Amino acid sequence: MPDLHETRLPENHRANWYPGWAPRFWNGMRTLEYMRLLSANQFRIHPSRIPMAAMIGACSVVNSILAAAQKVGYSKSIRNVNFDRRPPLFIVGHWRSGTTLLHELLSLDSRLAFPNNYEVFVPHHFLVSKRFLQPLVLLLMPPTRPMDKMPMRVDLPQEDDFALCAMGAPTPYRRIAFPNQPSEDYRQLDIGNLTKTQEKHLRISLETFYRALTVCHQKPLVLKSPPHTGRIAKLAEWFPGSKFIHLSRNPDQLVPSTIRLWQTLDQVQGFQPAKYSEEWLLNYIQKNKDLMYASYWRDRETLPPNRLVEIRFEDLVADPVAKIKMIYQQLELDGVEDNLQNITDYFARRGDHQKNANKLNPKLKNWIDSNWLDYKQRFEYE
């Protein structure tokens, strides 16, 4: 197992500033869902995280009340949403492969809607609470994400698996709550590993959230979440006409960035400080990749070219306008020309943005070459 010293986060700066009052994935849970999460992990909350747990508990009571209000006021509208007229567009790919960047680029298209940070953090009640609670959440959020220099704003696109966390639904992200507890949640990265009950729960949760988003925005949705990579066959079945964009990235950059991602999320989101070994983390990253791509490579053959397009992150950043045009054309989406100037302006605004530097030591490089060979071959990174 390689020495990860050069990719480990410095002990005095484990993450970008993320204050104790900033929202966590669990802040949108209702009381019963929150109690189930704690109970499943035997309430093993570290003393240093008790204030966070208490704050989330108080929020859960408010969430329960507001969720009931949304159900009373919007249940009929949510139930009547027809996805046949507005099939969603899904962005998939491994963590740190550039899916956030692509999500933001596509969200510039005024004909598409996306879940923002507020909506994924409080999926049960954003229809009734957005007007008066979203400004408060904006004040509580730090300026950048904890794992990189990407901005954190309440109105920016966010991945919908975080909504599943708040809904108590099946998602591999539940492991983050108690990173030192044994967990099999990662196995859900291949959707074939879900039980019938879990699959039903996942489907109902996604449909409910997407319907509420559609009621709110009245536009087709563009969604992104790395765990969707292992769900494409079921998503295509549940949402007929949906389309998919897969993003890949050179593992020599992707793996060190993923190491930082998990170390950071476990640090700022968990109810206990993470104490796993470097060996465990690399094994976890490998198991995640093996599971999600076993499912993806199996199921991508079921989708025709006008429903699935694959691009590389390096090609996207080299010529974003050309790649966005190619995506629209292959997926037979309308109106690409209207969005190209928005994309040019986006990169002009971010001209000084710097990505995290990932130093790759030779031992980690050898590990990547051995364990990511299939990925490199399929996406032409050799």
C-alpha cells in the first residue's frame, strides 16, 4: 500500500473554513428520519460533535412541521407532475471528474432547471420555506466548498444525493455521518445490490423530490450525482426519455482529489472524527469505483447514442463551447446556440480560478496504474 503523505491534507488545514453553524447533509431531516440514522449507528456521537447533533435535532422538528405544511399545500400539484413531457437530463461520473463544472455550464441554459443548495438541503419543504428560510441559509454558508476552491452559494446547482440524505433514503453518502462505523452503504453504488424495499424507497424519494422541483421551476431538470453512475438503467426506466452525460477524468488527478474529498467530507459532516487508516481509504475508493463502473459498463449498452454521451474532463476544459455543442447535438437537445455566449462569459468570470494542486508520488502512481487500468483503457487515458 503506498505512502499517501504527499496527498494527505495538512493536519492544520484539513478543509477550507466550514463553521459549526454551516448546514450539514443531515440538517434537512425530519425527526423520525434523524432518529433512525442515529439509532442505526447506536448513537455513537463524539463529544465534540454533540452541539452539531443537538442543532440538527432542533432543525428536524422544524423540518417535520414544514414538511407537513408542504404536503397539505402542494401534494396534488406534486402528484400531477408528468415527466413524459419534461424528462430529466442526468450528469454522471466518478467524484472529482468535473461533474460540478458541467452541471454549472448546463444550468446556464435558461430553459433548464436544477436543484440548488437550499433545495437539496431541505427537500421536504422548500416549496413553502424558500422565501423566508433561503436568505438565512445564505448567511450561514461559507464562501467556498470545504474540499476545493469552488464557490458555495445557496443558489448554485447541487447534487441530488444530498437530498436523499435528508430524506432518509438509500444512498452511499449515509456512511459519512458515522465514518468509523461498519457500513455496507457503499454497495448501493451498484443498484443491483439494493433490496426490493430499498429500490422502492429510492425510486419514491427521487420521484417526490423531482416532482417538487418541477412544481417549483416548471422546466426540465438537469441533475448530477456521482452515485447515479451505477443507476443509469433504473433511472432510464423510471424516467422514460431521460438522457445521460458521463464525464471521465485522468485517474492520476482524479484519485488524489477523491482522497481529499472523502477526508474533508468526513471531517466536516460526520458525527465523529474519522479515524480510518490510509489503507482503508484507498480500499474504499477502489471498491466504490469497481462497483459503480461494473454497473455503468453493464448498463450503458442499453442506451442508444441519443440518450448517452461520454466526454472527458480534459476535453471539456480545453474547448468548452465545442464540447457543449457536441453534447446538445448528440442528445438531440434544442437551443445550444442560445447558451454558448453564457458559457464563454462563465469562463471569463472564472479566469483566475485555481484548481487544487495534486502532487502524485510514485507509489500512489503505481497503485493507480494497477487498480485503475480498466478505467484508463475504456476512457483512453493510457
